Amino acid sequence: MDRRKATEAEASALASGIRLRIIRLTKGEALTNKELAERLGRDPATTLHHVRKLVETGFLEPQPPRRGKRGAKEIPYLSTGLSWALLCQGSPHHRDIKQAVLEAYLGEISEIDVGELLQRRLVLTLGPDAREEFEQRINSLLDEFAARADEGGADAFAIYVATYPSR
């Protein structure tokens, strides 16, 4: 997949665990600010701030308005998939984005039964070339599946991959 370098505004927007969770929640389902606030356990005003930032930077796209339960006009938002197409290395926000990804992951798994979490751990001892090959193959596999069209009616699931020094 061809990626481009994130702009300063895009990288800044991604440096928030809540915003990353909003992007994930709206991946296949358009949600209103109120629905997002309920799912995240946040107040709607705070959530709206994050939604507006994500719309402004192109990560969310407003959908046609709809009427809520009480007849009020509500705007649902859908993820554009932009976050997967960006490179954030070299950004002044790179470290903050890494922290936000971890926060989003921990927040998401805290909401599920640990029995639903499929985990694998592995320690490898690889030279620089083999490690680069390993990481490239993981990235290629993720890109391949990210490019596939969503299968209607299928269950969505999330993936978190991390490599770190084994000390």
C-alpha cells in the first residue's frame, strides 16, 4: 500500500486515544456524536470536540442527517480509512501517537471479556535483515487484508500488533 506522510494537523489528530477509538467505532457503522459518547462513556460535548477535529482533518466524513428518537436532527459520521494510509514517523507527534494507539487498545480490550481476547506472545532473536523482513511481511499481510472489501454481515474484529525489546 502506498502511504503518504501525515500533515502536522493529521498527526496531531491521531495523537489521542479517544480519537483513535472513534475512528475504529465508525469503521463500518455510521454513528452520531451522541452514540459515540455513549459507547465511549464520555460526555457528548467532549466527544463532539474530537469528532469535529477528525472531520476537519479528513478522518471522519459526515453522512446524510437523520432524525433521532425525539425527532432532533442527528448527523452520523463514518471513518474514511485515512489513518491507515498515513506515515507518522518523523512527526513531532510520533511518540504521542504511539502512546495513543496503546491507550486505545487498552481501552478497547477493557470493555470485553478476557475470554474473547486471542493473544499470542513470541520472542525472536533475529539479525537486522531478518527483523526487517519479518516486520515487512507483517505489514504486507495487514495491508492485504485492510484492502479487502468488508464482507457484509460478517463480525468485525480488531488487531493490535506490537514489537518491543525483550529484556
